Amino acid sequence: MANPTTAGKFIVIEGLEGAGKSSAIALVRDFLHQLNGAEPVCTREPGGTPTAEKIRDLVKQVSNEDPLCDEAECLLMYAARAQLVANVIKPALAKGDWVLGDRHNLSSLAYQGGGRGLLPLVQAVSRATLGDFAPDLTLYLDIPPSLGLARAANRGALDRIEQQAIEFFERARDTYLALAAADANIEVIDATQPLEKVHADILAVLKQRLVD
Ligand code: Z5A
């Protein structure tokens, strides 16, 4: 591919449950491999380091004896993210590697900020833990929650966050869209389209933002 960018960048895929992140990540990973001649470092959030994966288990499990309160959920998301950024993402970027993230800070703004109504807490913890650190490009796969949850319904038992009422996901989607409208580094992809069209739109954005 012509004119590859040499310094590593941090690319993130975001979207509600069932938006199609898994196949989008495979597509972007292949694109970056072709562009740079090397696989990007792939991360997922919450998770991606041994400590952050333990936190992932904590936030996903249902406990009737000790239900996770919204503030603890928010702080745990940032504890996991701080570990991942410090021990994986920043070292990889410093080496010149590309990093491809399955979710990042925008998920906390959407789910904990919009969904849980904790935006001031999310913004304060985000500033305190990440400072100005942010992805170079985020692809937000936009889908109405009713469609996303229907697509994801066949995947077995729902975790604690997946069990939230549809209004929670609607608030999260509204927040995703509002933040995307205000940030030139977030591209919205219409994920209600057939998969081939979603992928064509993703490749068009990647070519325009990373190659042209
Ligand atoms: N969370 C949070 O609250 N705060 C945070 O800061 C962070 C996360 C970082 C992580 O769960 C949970 O944590 C998540 C947000 C919260 N909870 N929720 N809800 P996860 O990592 O286990 O799950 P996920 O990230 O939500 O989902 P996923 O499984 O990784 O991917 P997906 O995008 O939801 O779905 P998919 O597997 O790619 O696609 C679903 C199905 O739809 C599949 O069968 C596809 O073949 C099909 N599909 C996909 N695209 C299409 C199109 N275009 N047409 C037709 N069918 C399609």
C-alpha cells in the first residue's frame, strides 16, 4: 500500500453490544498489517493485562450478596484502563508499534457517563488517570440498542452489564453520538447496514485517514 505512516498510532473500535466490533477488529487488524507489514498490538477493555483481566471478571460477574455500585463500576473501569495504558499501550506506541483497541475511554463516557448518569465522575477520573492521552482515531459502530441486543441474543448467558434495561443502552448511544459529533477523531459508521457495506465504509475511512 502506498505512503504508509511510519509512527505507530492508537486506533479504537467502539459500539454497543451486537454492533459488530469483532469482525470490524479483524478487518482493521488485516488493514494495519498490510499498511505496516506488522500486526498491530490488539487490546480489549476492560482487560488486556493480567490485573486488568481480573478487574474485567469483577465488573462482569453478578453478585447478589455484594452488588457492584455504579461508582465502583466506574472506578474499576479506570483502574483496568490505567494498567493497560501504562503497561501495554504506551510502551507499544513508544516502540513505534500500532495499537488496535476493542473499546477505550469512550466506552466509559457512554456507559458510565451516559448510561449510569455519572458524567462528572467519569470526566474527573478520566482527566486524573489519562490526562491528554487519547486514541488517534476511533471508529464508532452505531446501532440502535434494540437491533444490537437482538443480534447478540444468541450468544448465551448475559453478563451484569448486558442485563441492563434498554433505556441504559439508549442513553449510552445518545452519549456516543453526542461525543462523536464534537470530536473530529471519532468517525461514526452506520452498523445497521449489511456487513459488506459496514466493512466497505470502515475501509474507506481508514484509507482516507491513514493513507491518502
Ligand atoms: N464497558 C463499560 O461499561 N465501560 C467501559 O469503560 C468499558 C466497557 C471499556 C464489555 O463486554 C462490557 O463492558 C460491555 C461494555 C462495558 N458491555 N455491554 N453491553 P464485552 O467485551 O464482553 O462485550 P462487547 O464489547 O459489548 O461485545 P463483543 O462481543 O465484543 O462484540 P459486539 O460488537 O457486541 O458483537 P459481535 O460479536 O461483533 O456481533 C454480534 C453478532 O451480530 C454476531 O453474530 C455477528 O455476526 C452479527 N453481526 C455483526 N454485524 C452485523 C451486520 N452488519 N449485519 C448482520 N449481523 C451482524
